[in-house]
Amino acid sequence: MVPLSVLDLSPVTTAIPGSAALHNSIDLARLADQLGYKRYWVAEHHNLANIASSAPEIMIGQIAAATSQIRVGSGGVMLPNHAPLMVAERFKVLEALFPGRIDLGLGRAPGTDPVTSYALRARQDPREGDDFLERFNELLLLERGGYPQGHPFRNVRAVPADVPLPPIWLLGSSGYSAELAAAVGMGFAFAHHFADHDAASAMLSYRQHFKPSAALAEPYAILGVAAIAADSDAEAERIALSADLHFARRAKGEYAPLASPEEAAAYPYAPVDRERIARHRARLIVGKIDTVKSRLLTLVESTRADELIVTTMVYDHGARRHSYELLAQAFRPTARG
């Protein structure tokens, strides 16, 4: 059965502030570790009232310390926000503390709005346009000692120097990252849960054009999906009302904390809101576990995904835990003591 992993954004709700959402993430990570999930990745977003996950490196260390076997990583570090040397050193520290359990997922987007993005980068060397590839190459050159004689970075080493960078994953929601991951021979994770680009096209292109590297001999593609499982279709639909309202607001540029299902049911939706929710439901998988499992396996078949990483943004933390419990039972990962 295809391996399962968790993508966590530390959802903030009208009842749970950001500080409590971070503690909920650690609680969910402990559960995922016990249930046999393969990875637990945390996101990087900024200035969003509904997401508390702003500092993945810190949360990775906390989660790795609270668990025993599950891999812990970033889904992902938004590289345009950071100096590559700082990313290298932070993840080498994590790898030194938790050897063999850390993943470095890298994203191209800033994870926020343009003004906040500028605030994040104002003290860095200003670069025009999309500088992800430049920063990515800098990260690799620092790790491999690839700068030529005479270059000012020739003798710069990310420390601890005796620790390699953990495995690098390129994250994407279009064909660009799939092509880049294939060209450099790295793992690829596709964000089907919010991408407009066709998942199968990106995933199959990655596999077709993959070039083996020292880091990875064979292509390995992870499919990011949004799913809400419950004991019945009716209960899952009730829980999903919060996600529906969240999406309708997000489409209008409103990033409020997640509302309760009751608040969501009472919201005065306009016809355009209903249309947007209906389109979003094509990506959000909701239902009893048999329904959810069937749709997930259909996605695996069409995309040839090697692994599923599931995000569940719901109002109630207990419902979120239960959704991951049901998925674990259905996909039968090996429970850990």
C-alpha cells in the first residue's frame, strides 16, 4: 500500500489561537509517529490569521524531539525568503541532532502577500524577479564546495561541516518544479491540494525526464492532497463546512481563522462563493473512509505517486486526529509502540 505522510499548517481557528495551534501540531505529530506515518512536514506561511506555521525549522526540531521514528521536514522552506547559507546551517544542525530523520523541502513562492514578502527580504541582497534558481544553486554550491578559486564564497562552509544536508525535495504546483527536480535528480512533491495545474501531467513528466544523481538513483514523487475523513459521509460533510468557508473567503483575499461548522453553515454565501466552493471540492476529498480511500487510490493510479502527503484543515483538533486515524487504518501503515 502506498505510504502515507502528514502535511501540517498548524490551523488557527476562532476557538484556538496560534500558540495552541502549535501545541496541537506536536500532539498530532506524536499520533502520526505512533500510527506509522512516514513523514511529518510543516509549512512556511507568514502574516496569515488562519495559519500558525511560520518558522518550520523551529517546529521541525520540536516535533523531532517529541517523536521517535517518523521523518520530519519542511513542506517547505520558502527559499526566496532566506539566505541559502542560513538554510544550509539550520538544516545541518537539525540533521546533526536527529540523524537520518530530517527532510529539506524547498518552495519557490514566498508563502505570503507581496508586502510581507518585502518585509521578509528587505535586509537581504535585493534581486529582481524570480530568484529561486539562483538561491537553489547557491545552496548546492555551498554544500558541495563548488565555488571556483577566487570566488568570495570559495572558503565559506555551512556548519556543522561534518554533517551533510538532509535529503532535498523540490515542491511545486506547476510543471516548472517537476522539470527542475527531474533535471537535478531530486525528490519531487506536487501540491495537488491547491494547484490548478494538472497533477498527473507534472508527476508523469517528472518521472519521464528524471536523471539519476548522487542524491537519488530513481525518481520519487510525493502527491500532496487535502482530505477529510470521518465515520460517515454526513459527518465528514459537516466538518468540511469550515474548509468550504475558508476557501470562499480566501478567494476574496480574506484569511480569517477557521470558523466552526455551525458558523460556516450560517454564512451568507453569494452565488460566486458557491461556484468557487464547488470547484475547490474537485481537489478536496471528503467522506467516510471508504470514499476517501477510493478517491486517493484513483489519484495514485493516475499520477503514479510513490507516496501521499495529506493535509487536513478542519476546525476541531479531535476531528483532525480522527481523520488521520481512519486513514492509517485504511492504508495499514505499521503502528509503532
